Amino acid sequence: MNALAADLGLSKPKKHDTNPFGDALQETSERKGGIIDELTRHAVALSPVIKRRTFPELENVPEGLVLGWAQLPSTRGRGFSLGIFPDRDHFAQVAFADTHGRVFVGTDPDMDVQDMQARFMFGKEKEVTLPDGERLGESDEPRSRSGFSRTDRGLGSALHHGRGLGRGLGHGADGVKAITGGVVGRDDTGRMTWLASWLKAGNRYTLEQMRANLPPAMRHDLEYRDAITIAFFATYMLPQINGLLIGFGSGNIFRRLNREAPIGAIRRSVRDTLAARAHGMRASGLEDHFADLMREAGALDTTPGLEAVHGAEPLHLYTSTYSSGYFFTWDKSLAFGQALKSLKIEGNLNRFAAVSAWLERNASLGRNPTEDTVTRAEAAQIDMKLIENPAIMALDPYDGEQERRAVLSLVDIAARTAGQIRSEFPDPRDVLTQQNVPDSGVTNAAGAESTESVEGAVERTNKSDTNTQAARPSYSPARSDEWVYRQTLSSLLRRLRLPYRFDVEFRSRLDSGEVAIGFTTAGTSMMPDSRYDTTRRTWRALSSAERASMSAAYNLRVGLMMAALSFGTSESVRQVSLHIDSIGLEEAIAEQDSAIEAMMSEALSAFEHLRSGDLGRVGSKADPKDGDFHGDPT
């Protein structure tokens, strides 16, 4: 807040105040020298012809003041001014917004912004096709109790109505072109923070994923100046004044995970959600699901060995450049229990990220639910669906009606990937052969000129042609494809987006059509502890047997996915052998517990003997040393 106050030309707040600028704004305007006086002292009179717009619905504004925008004559063509209206005919500028979505804080309408840093901006992300429906503020269709309109066909609707991953309303011919982007603001550290999102269709704006609980009229069908002004005050300036500059939903969580130590970032993210709700702000259902996942994994509890020591945590969080999945590393060796808990936290972070990715994809395709509308129960159901069928999001998101065919789509993905690698890295022996026979017109299965599918390449090489047969090299096509096969399969396995950590090795021999794969499993302790019951509309705990069954089903599905990739990478493969192994942590903990139990049993037995005073069993120096009992045993 020091930076914002300085940009406004105000005196720097005292260091010992926790939120001096916010406290000063709450002072009455009668106090001489208050910040309100400082801001309104520069107010200019507005003539009746000057365009303006006020937003009295904005909350947390000092009584008697109204925020809005004015199109001052000096800013015409460059942008417009944002500020305070002490009354209808007077205006004090707080910031200047240009025509490119950037906002610069300052009280001078004629300020030169060329060398200034924008403190707030609308950033464009991508173009999408959306249905002309509720997200654009044009749908009056009543919603069901589950939160979906009757025409929604996203994953959330499938969970409630038993349908597949269907198409969004109006997707395709009935859709409209739109632009999506993010709302970002500069915090006190000088770094840009994601705060909300915007949607533009037909020069009208929609504000989404906002913490502020605004009425629909202040979120939908907005012109550019209204959208910038509402977003600036509601998502940036007023929250920063009140010490609540918190981004919405997963954006805030990912920001903390990327910038802070993992355990602290998780706990502070959960506290952000609680603080937002405590101050009447909105929170995403995905944030609630994140809190559930972290509570289930034990990340919110104090865990010896995982806590920060002198400000440094032992765990470090990284993101895979291949799968975009999270994984932990640690500085020193951890006890079995600590390592198992860290893997549980890691897996639940990936579960959360997968649900977030699915909701973002829904938003880009105009489907429901999105993060702006998803509930805690819907997020939990999506999460469980992705665990029960990990092939849906393993590589390219599956978009078919029959979810069970998601694993079969991996065959086509593997074939396309093999074709790409084959074309990018042609066999040099084939290139030499083509150079020696330039007029034969031959392009074999590994040729650099081929852009056909794998099936087309194989079919072409099987054609009977005298020149072709004479030009073919003497080596086996299967053997020449071995390098391509291994490169393709290894890259696909590395790219698999799965919630739980796994190790995998494979061996291939294409001349005999055999492939062997060994991978580690996700044990019972990694599985969810509870799930949402759609019948009773509540959460219920899962028994040990249910979690074991879920673990077995998950591991078998992962094995089928790897087998599908193995078959799709080459048509020469006829048999795939799978070996499923355990990472060993759960077994080690079980053995450790058994040893501890045995030692405790012996210690308790000795203690009972001492307490009962039965000292007759204690041996003496005269007892035999060879273990035999001499004399009459009776």
C-alpha cells in the first residue's frame, strides 16, 4: 500500500501502522489533512457535457464518496480518468486508463505514462468460441438445483445425469467468437498478481472469477470504460486498501505454489479462502476442494520432519516440463512416514491441478461448470471421475461421448507421435537409398518425405513393385523402426499426466513383436479417504477395502494405458507384458510397525512381571548356561 499511496502523491504511511492507508480512508472527511481531503482537494468541476459514470454499488467505500470514471477533455483520445466523485459535479482523479487496458495510478490527468509502470491491466490470452448464453449475460433459463441449466453438457452435467463428456451448448455453428483474458495488478512487492478474468464478445465485456460479490449488471454486458473501472476498484484498489488483495480461486493457489515454499504456500492459500469468506468475498468451490484435499493429506497438520527449520522447508516443489505435474524433492532423507505423507500431498496437488485444468478447458469451450460456477461437490465428483478413468486427462483431453473409450484414444495419439518422430528423425540409411535411386519414386515407412499416417506408410511399403523391391535395403523394417519406437514410447510415458508418482521401465523387440513394461503402483494409502455420495448428497468415508479396490482399479487402468501406447506406437507389436510393482513405502511402514509392536509387547510383558512381583522367573548365577534344565522338571 506504500507504493499506491506514493503514486497518489500522498504522504508515506507510518511503518508501525498495519494498514495506514486503509485506516486513513475510513476517517471522516471533516478531519483536516486526512487522505480523503488530499484526494478531493484536487477535484475539478465537471461541465454538463463531460461524460461520466458512477458506481454507488461498490462496497467498502467511505460514506459520502462515490467511485467511477470521467472522460475529461484532456484525456480524450488517450484514455479516461478513474477516481472519486465527492458530489455529482466534481471529480478527483485517482488513476488514468489508456486505450490498451493499462491503468496508471496518479492524480494528474495530463501525466506522461510512457516511462511509467502500469499498476493494473487487462491482458489478452486467447480467442475462443462460446455459446451465446449465460456467460455473456443473455440467458434467462432457470437453473436446476444442481446448479446446471437443462441444456448443459459438460462433465459436471454428466456426473449428475449419467451422460458422457458431451458437447457444450451451441458449440460450433451456434457459437460466437470471443476473446478471453486475465485481470492482473501489481502488489506491494512490485510483481504482477492474477486477480480475475474477463471475456469480450462484440465489444461488450463480462467480468468473471472475481472476489467481489457484484450484481449481474456490474459483471455482464459492460462497455470498455465500465469494465476497466469496476475491475480496477473492485478487484485491485479497494481490496489493497483493506489488505485483502487476493486472487480468485486456483489462480491464487498456483501463485503461492510457484513463489513460496510448498507447505507454507498450501496453508496460506487455505487461510486466504477463509479470510475472503470472512470479509463477505466470494470463494471458488475449487478452493474448498483444495482445502479438503490438503486436509486429507495432512498438509494442514504439524508434521515433524516436514516443518520449516530456521525458515527453510525440507520439501521443494517442482513442475515437470513434460507432464506439467507437480513433484517433490527433499534436501535430506525422510523417515518412511514422512516420505509417504509427502507423496500423498504431492498426489493431491496433482489431483487439484487436473480438476483446475478440466474447468479451464470447459471455460474455453463454453461448457459448464467453470471455476466461476463450480461447487465443492461438483469439484469432488470431477476429481473422482479423473481417478476412476485417468485416461481422460492423461495426454490430450478426451472429448468423446463414451468415457470408457478414452484409453483407446491413446492408440491414435501414439501413432501420430511415432509418425512425427519418424519424419523429424529419418533413418539415414533410407536417405542414402533414396539418393541412389532418385527416379524410383520410393518413400518407405521411415522416409523423410512422408506425411501420411503410420498405417499408410506400412501399406505403401507392402506394394509389389519391381523398382521398389530392387531399391529396398537388406535390413528389416522392424529393426530400423526400433529407435523410433523407443523414442516415441519413452516420450509418451514421460508425458503422462497422472496424479500419483510412478517409475516405469520398458523393453522392446519389434522383430518378435514383444514389449515388456514394469511400473510402480499407487498404493492404498494414496487413494482418497472419502468421496461425495450423489444419492445422499453428502460426503462419506471410504473403508480400507474400498480404498484397496480403488487402488487396484487405478493401477490396472494405468497399465492398460501403457499397453495402449505400446500397441499404438508400432503395428509390429503383438504382445505387451506388464509387471506391476510397489514403491515399497507402505510395506516398509507395515514391517516397521510390526517390529515396533513386537518390541512393545516384550517390554509390556517385562513390565507386567515386575509389577506383579513374580520374581521367581528371574534367573540366578547358578542357573545352567547351556539352556538345559537339569534335575526333575516337575
